[in-house]
Amino acid sequence: MPRMTAHRTALTAALVTPLLLPLWAAGPARAHGAPTDPVSRVVACSPEGGDRTGTAACRAAVAANGAPFTAWDNLRVANVNGRDRQIVPDGKLCSGGLPAYRGLDLARADWPSTRVTPGARLRMRYVSTIPHTGTFRMYLTKPGYDPAGPLSWSDLPDKPFARVTDPALTDGAYRFEATWPSDRTGRHVLYTVWQNSSTPDTYYSCSDVVFPETKKEPQKREKEQKQKEPQEAEAGQRSEPENERTGEKPAAGTAAHPSGPAPRDDHTPLATSGPAAGPSAPMLAGGAAAVLLLTGGAALAVRLRRR
């Protein structure tokens, strides 16, 4: 049986028709396994990846790889013996450092992904075309992970968030559960290491997952308000009168504004508002009466003299 046909039969049997397991398990191809849920990059971009194969990320991965990922279940490195961080170089975690899978290491934020919920149950489905015993270790990229950069060991915690040893193989797949960390948002990478105990091999895979984004608008508005308050206070200080900044009090009767008139001398009388200008009306009336009185008195004196 040709190798590509064997792989297609294996994936179809594991995903669609478990009853075909005896047929493909007996094939000569040495194939082993990869995660299908959450879907791994190698499965999503393989010829059996369905619509995901045509995504921009998968097309770029195949182009960088120089060949399609027909051996999606054979991404394994021998004789690692738990020395993953010493054997697999930074930036090549998704390929396991294998040149035949180098396209999986492209630093992109648009890999086919699975939406998940923080703190919810992770239901792993790891298709296996040849059964093995061993331990699965699952790592999730740290908070703040940047998917636009190459995946390095420093992006992963030192310890896995879940570990499962020798799960049962059912209908062509290992199925087990764990709990997603509750402090992640946005896009992350689930890095699964399957260290065999029945062979010297270790398998590596990257599954891209997306957690819901947190609502940042209230925090953003609060931050903008805090930044705005000092600016408003500074603007208020610039607009206050000069005499207020220097501590001087405005003179009586003057407007306390830097663009207003200069302060008057304290002994300068203030003009009052009214209908008449100049001397007041009562002063004019009193003066006229005095003149009339004097004139009348003089006339009376002349008459008395003539008599």
C-alpha cells in the first residue's frame, strides 16, 4: 500500500469509520498519531485537512515546507528521553526540529484554530494509527503570548498544566480530558508532547486555540480619564488670573482678570451707573433755587427803597 494512501485511510478510519481500524492498522506504513481536536497544524494543513488546507497559513506552510504534509501522523523524534528543551531548538517547537515539517514553525497569527473557554474542560482527541503506551504532557503558552513571533520554550511554562499516562485507545483515537487554565485570553498554542514508553520516540504537535477576549473598554475609558484629569488641572492653572497665582488680591472694584484694566488707586471714587452724567440732579436743583431766592430778595429791596 503506498504511504500516502495508508495515511489517508488511517485518518478516514479514525475520524469517520472506526470499523475500518483492522484494515489500516495492518498496513505497512509506520504511522503513529496527532491531535485532531483541538486540531493540530499538521492535521489542518495535511491533504485531509478539508477547507482548512486552503487557508493562507496552510498554503504558506506547505510552500515553506516544499511538500504537502502527507505524513501528518509521523512527527516524531527518537531518543529524546524527556530532554525536550535540550533537543528541540527554540523557534522549531511545532516541527520538532525536523526539516520535513519546517513549514509548521511559521510565525503567523492566522493558523486554523479552535475556540475554547478558559477554565472549561479540554476534551483531547489524539488520533493514533499505531497504538503506543506513553505519557501525554500538555503546555499552554503563557499570558501575553505573541502569536506573531516564533514559538520558543520561554513562551511555555516549565510544567505542563495536564499530564495523562496510557489513556485508552477507542475507535482509533486516544481520548482524555483536562481543564483549561482560566487566565488566558486571545490566541494561544496548545503544545502537546507524547513521550512513548513502548518506543524511544517522542511526538510533538501545535494546536492553535482562541480564548474570548476580555472587555477592555471600561478600563480603557478609566485610563483615558486618569490621563485627562492632570491635563485639565494644568489647563485650569494656566487660565486663572495672574494675581491668584502670585497670591495678590485684586484691588476693590476691579475685575480679577489678566486682560482687564489695571487696578485703580484705593482713593479713586467709583463711577455709579444712572441716567444722568456729570453732577447729580439734586445739586443742580438746589443751586437754581438759591439763585431765584437771591434774585427775588434783591427786587424786593429796590421796591422798598423807592417808597
